[in-house]
Amino acid sequence: MAAETYAKGLEGIIAADSSICKIDGVNGNLYYRGYSIFDLAAECSFEEVTYLLLYDELPAPTQLAGFSKKMRGSRTLAEPIIQMVRFFPTAAHPMELLQSVISYLSGYVTHHIEHSATCNCRNTLHQVAQLASVVAAHGRFRDGKEYVPPDPDLSHGANFLYMLRGSMPDPLESEIMDKCLLLHAEHGFNASTFTARVVASTLSTCYSSISSAIGSLYGSLHGGANERVMSMVQEIGGIDNVKTWVDKALSEKRKIMGMGHRVYKVKDPRAVIMERYLEQLSEFKNDYTYFEILKELEKTAGERLSGSGKTVYPNVDYFSGAVYLLLGIPPILFTPIFALARVAGWLAHILEQRSDNRIYRPRCQYIGPDALEFVPQEKR
Ligand SMILES: CC(C)(COP(=O)(O)OP(=O)(O)OC[C@H]1O[C@@H](n2cnc3c(N)ncnc32)[C@H](O)[C@@H]1OP(=O)(O)O)[C@@H](O)C(=O)NCCC(=O)NCCS
């Protein structure tokens, strides 16, 4: 019998082959299907990267045009979905809404094949296209505003901002929103992606796989760090308070939110790119408040931590919350935005899982009592 391996949380265990994403934590790079995130962010749209993730190659212009047309055509929400989103209690978290709405969506697709390894989601693009519409609609209903239908002339990021605000975003804002989605589209075998693959491995539907992945992303150890970064920035209040705040936080053994990463031992490449967007938006809005506090905090916390022999750099969440706030997006939508971007990666992993499937079935190490003598009810 093969030697048994025990790794709490499956840490360090390789559970599958994958050709979707490679993270280079030493050199600070990230690759989707072999292409560096720096090139993809510079050259591609979210739609183009979604195609790359789902079809394993960059699209030729005609392929991209056809794909974009299909994805944009799938954005419209059916009336019962709009009603579901409208009546979802605003006291609840929108991640719970997303989890439910994805399952509900499955009832409104006529041509996906249930319980089959040849699922048709790559062709319908239903979940990838509609999650953005759902989040935007929820954002409007929360503010007592009306649903705004999608605009097929806009990129995925621009359309999201348009549906959320009800007015046309500036080209720079559109570009940055679309790139933020691209940066979050995929990141290897993290908890939510693994969840999607586990559910897919039972040959359950894409809808239930993605709904489960959303539930996994909702947890505070996975999504949501950018929301906490912005709470921290509010707490700091101004650039002059940074040094005192860092000293106090570190003396209390508090973590600096948005800094540090299990895999990246240098600055997260997505943070490098996101920082540029924040600077551009700060200039566009003529408001450098967040940018200046975050840069000072990065410098001060980095120096203090390296003084204790720890190398800790910004991760993707460090600058993204400030970018979203400058785009007029409320913090409650930050994790849902993560989900509407990551759904492209989840779907790619679901398809990959199905292409060479084996149901996941790890074991636990039993540490409970053994062979107890049964005690009848009247003697307990
Ligand atoms: C992401 C995270 C859990 C990784 O933790 P990790 O794997 O333990 O990271 P490392 O092993 O590189 O940490 C080395 C040391 O730096 C410390 N450290 C890491 N991130 C830190 C941070 N953000 N603030 C202060 N100290 C930090 C660790 O506590 C550890 O100290 P120790 O040796 O005294 O225990 C951690 O960095 C963290 O909690 N960051 C803040 C939350 C966050 O941004 N999460 C989103 C991640 S995408």
C-alpha cells in the first residue's frame, strides 16, 4: 500500500494537472495559458482573456468579434431574475444573492446539457455574461434606483459601470474597470476554484459548481481583503498618521491588510499593475488621498517588517479597493466584483476538470473513539 500523506488543508498537495494558470511567486509574474499578465493587461480586454481561458488560445480578430457578440448578447437578465435581485433583502450580503441567483439562472437556459461531461456553458456564456448584470442591478436596487439594461456596444467592464451608474463612464474609467476584471479572472488552485472543480468532478452542472465556488469566495479568508484595506485607510485618516499607525498596529501584532501572500514573495504583479491604474485614476479625479496614504503605508510597513527580517509586499487587494472607490463603487460590491471576474477562471477549470475527470475523494485521519460499547437509551 502506498505511503499515506497528510497535509492539513491539503497545503502543498498536487491534486490535478492544469494548463490554465502559472504563478511565479519568486519573480513576481502570473501567466494565463502561458501569457504573462503584464502583456495581457497591456493588450487585451476581459472578453479576450475570457476567450483565452476557455479556448486555450488567443482569439483571431474574427473569433474575438464572434465571441464578444455572443457574450454581449447574453448579458440581458430575464424578468424573473430581475425580480429576484430586486426583492433580495439589502440587509443580506450580495454574495448570498449571487450564490442563489446562479442556481436560479439555470432554469432560464434552454440549451445547456445537464449532468453531462460535454456541458454547453462555453457556448452560452450565460454565467460569465450575467453575473456582471446581476451585481450592477443589485447595486442600483440597494440605492433605490431602477434596473438599467445592458449596452451591447460596451466592453464588459464599461457595461458593468454603465449598468451600475445609469450613465456612460469615461473611457479611462471603462478601460480600468475592464482591466481590473482581467486581473482577477484566474489565479490557480485557490479555495474557490478547487471548490468549483470538486463539484464539477461529480458531474454536477456548471451552475451548481459556480454557485459553490461563490460560497467559497464569500468567506473572509478568501475574498474581501480589499474591503478591509479601505477600512484600514479610513482608520489611518491621512498621510501624516501613517508612521504612528503602523508602529501601533505592528506592536499589537495586527496584520497590514492587502500585504503579504502565500505564494508571491515579491510584489504581486497584479498589485504592480493595479497601482498604475490607481495613479491614473487619482490624476483623472484630481484626488490623490488614497494613493498617497497607500504608498506611504507600503513604504513604512515594508521597512518596519524588513527590519524584523520579514519581506512583505502589496498583493492584488492592496490598491484595488481604492480603484473601485474612485470608480464610484461601494465596498459591499467589492467581493461580488471579484466573483464576476473569477467566473471566467472557474468555468475554464470546470471544463478542464471534465476533460479528464476523476471524482475528488480524499480521506481524513480518524481520531475519534473506537469500538465503544453501545449504551441503551434508558441507561444514558
Ligand atoms: C496572506 C497572508 C495570510 C500570508 O501569510 P503567510 O503565508 O504567513 O506569509 P509569510 O509566511 O510570508 O509571513 C512571514 C511573516 O510576515 C508576517 N506577515 C505576513 N503578512 C503580514 C502583514 N500583512 N502584516 C504584518 N505582518 C505580516 C507573518 O505574520 C510572518 O511573521 P512571523 O514569521 O512572525 O509569523 C498574510 O500575509 C496576511 O494575512 N495578509 C493580510 C491579509 C491579506 O491581504 N489577505 C489577502 C491575500 S491575497
